[in-house]
Amino acid sequence: MQRVRLLALNSVNMRMDEPHLRQRMRQRGISMRQMLEVIAEGEAIDGPRLDQWGDWRIKLARKVAGRRVQVVVVVSEKYFVPITVI
């Protein structure tokens, strides 16, 4: 969790190249601002855990703009990738 917070201090450390993320944000009506607030201020509710691809995943959650938003991120040594929103 601390690793995500540290990496999130600089936007260069966040990769936003997952098409699945954008699709889910549109489908679920979650804005970029909501997602970023969850990453910056949310609580870890699952993980970190090693997935089947050898990546560390963590699920963050926070109430933002009146609704509970969850973001799953993959964390590496030098960057992190939000992969879906719930």
C-alpha cells in the first residue's frame, strides 16, 4: 500500500495504457478524478497478492462523490497500472 502511495506522488509512475480500464470507467460512470482520488486516499481492501502473471495486485476502495469506488492496481518496482474500476 505504501508503495502505491509513494508511486502515486508523481504521475510519471502511473501507466494508463489498459483499454479495459477506460471501458469499465465508461460503463460504470466513474470519472478519472474519482479513480485518482481512490488511488491517492483509498484503503487497501484486498491484497497485495501475487496473481497468475507474476504481478502484485491490490484493490483500493473509497467513497467518492457519494458512491463507493474500487480500483485494482498492478504494482511493480518503478510504476503502477490501474487495471479496472468497480
